[in-house]
Amino acid sequence: MKHWASTFLLLSALVLLCGCGRQRTSGSTSVPPSGPPPAALNITGNWQFNATPPGADTPAIAVAGSLFQSDSSVTGAVHIDSSDCFDPQTTVAMTGTLTNGKVSLTSTAVDGQVITLTGAFTDNYDFTGTYSIGGGCADREQGNVTGSNVSFDTTGGISLSGAFTNSGGNTFNAAFNAAQSNSANSDGSFGISGTVTFQTSCFSSGTITPGNLSSGSFILGTSVTLVMDTGNGTVTFLGTQNLAEGVATGTFTVAGGTCEQNGTAVLTFSTPWDY
């Protein structure tokens, strides 16, 4: 009996020791260890918001400019176009607090008008929500709004080529090496700098001069201005970037030098995986 009792105690201890190493369970389902926390948002950059007012015949309102995030605080400098309530040349300051991806960005009052964007960033590059304009000319106008973080950058394996067609129907091509500044200008734009190589007898290369809304090269939302000094005239491109199609389309002029001309241009972004 003593031998049996000693054996029973030994087996009981082994069972307890084995049980200590088992995974924690909840009912019959194992509880896995918690994974890494979701990546924090960083929405700092150049943004284009398109707001849709009520009424089928009312044009969409464009809100374009810079956002800067510091912890949960968001500040911005934007320009509002196609709205009867705001002058598109006026830089409008915006502030808000980001909580779990959600934010309400409110502008400073401009001639009595305040615009508010309320919604959520699904990631660092997309926003969906609603907008409202209160006070002044459009008391409580509201509608839906979507936003995109826009970049003009040929680093990271992205190339940029251009086809320039003048008013006479002649075309010359170009290849760009360009990038936007990491920091926004006070007017909400981002300067663009770099170089360009042309395939034309007029000029072989050019320097892209960074600037702001007053002069030089910049991006504001999807609006792009490139000023390129070739040594035989200055090539200026004014266009709009289409994110879905990967192109920027617009017009160009060549001023000064011996090859003054004007026409249309299409700049195409591509990666090594495009085919």
C-alpha cells in the first residue's frame, strides 16, 4: 500500500507539471498570442480632396494642399477651388485631432465662411467622409468628400517620361528625374526639383527649379507646375496629375532662346512592373 501511494503521488506531480506547459485556452479554443499592433497612421503630405455638393448640376469643390501630423494633432494649409464661398488664391489654415484614424478638420474663418472635413483615413493615402460649409454665403452646405495623398516623385523605381506636342503638330520627348520636397511651403504647396533630358535639337537638358505658387516648380493637390531652364529658353509645364491613369496632362510653353513655342504635353509615370 505504501508503494502504491508513493507511485500515485509521483504520477500526480507529473500530471501537474505537464499541465503547466499547456497553451492558455478559452473553452475548447486556443487563445493565440497577441500579434503586433497595427501600424500608426502618418498622413503628412500633399492632399487632394474632392467634395461633392448637393445637386446634380453643382460642380465639385476641390480642397488641395498640405497636411502635417504630429502625434494626434493635424494642421494644414489648403486652397479651395470651385466654391462661391472661397477665393482659390487664399491660403486657408486647417486644424484637427486624429483619433483612431478619424478626424474633423476645421478651417479658420474666411470672410465668415468655415469649411469642415469629417471622416476617416483608411490608410496613409485615402480619406472618406463628409464636408460642410457654415456661415457667410453658404450656410450649412454639405455633402460627401474623398481624399488622396498625392506625390510627384520618380524615386523608388518610378520613371517619368514626357511627350510634348507643339501647335504645329511636332513632338519631342523628355525623361525626368524629379522629386517633391519633404516639407511644404507656407502656401500649402510642395516644391519640385530635379533634372530633365530632352530629345530635340533645341535643347538637350534642363534643370527643374523648385518654388511655390508664386514662381518655380511645385505640386498642390493634383495641380503640377514644372519650370525647366534649358539654357536656350525656359520650358514651363502646367498640368493636372491623374492618379488612376498614372499621367499628368496639360500645356507647355517655351519662352526665350531660339525655339519659342507652345502646345500640349502628357507626362507618364511607370514602374518596372508596368506592362
